[in-house]
Amino acid sequence: MVFKYNQNNVKYAKINRNNQTEEEWKMRNMVLKMDKTWYRFLRQKPIWNYILDFYCDKLKLGIEIDDQSHDWKRKEDEERTKYLNLLWIKIIRYSNSDINYRLEWVIIDLNNNLEQRKKELNI
């Protein structure tokens, strides 16, 4: 399925890709590489009015890495997740501290979510 997106977000996605956080780098290179998950995850993927940190089209799965700023954006994040769920996109959230201090747990949790998502989509 091809998702529409706000054209203005393309430039912001490119800026975000060029200014990735340490946690995004770790997630991409230590967890999401294709040789580790067997799925292709795009970075900073624009979908509608949003930009997902990571997105796998085959699984319709988005991954968000939340820093402390998300503590006061909780309602906005919930609305975003609800909207993306309407597009059949499942969202998984990890915090910066999860990536920095519990990376093994993140890997296990992500693998469990990948398996669950494959079952949900009959892949």
C-alpha cells in the first residue's frame, strides 16, 4: 500500500536522517539491520502528516524512539498512534534509556513483536 504524505515533511525527514540521535544510530545498526531482522526498515519515513523513526512496509510496522520530550507530548503521541493504527500500521515505542541501558531486552521485545506481527498479517 502506498501512503500519502505531507510534502513538507520530506525535507524534515532528510534533516532528521542527517542528524540522527545516538539512540537511533544504535537501533539502526545494532538491532534493525537486515541481517539481524530479515526485514527492511526505512529511517525517518513520512506517512501522512507524521514522520516515523523507522518503518517496515512489509510488516506495516513503525518504531518510535522516544526521548524525554515525549513525556509532555503523550496525548499527541497517542493520537498519532491511533491514526496510524487506522492505516493498519502498528507502532512500537522504545525510550532512549531502553536503547542505552536495556538493548538486549529491546532486541528480544522487537523479535517478539516481529513474530506477532507476522502472525497478525499471515506472513
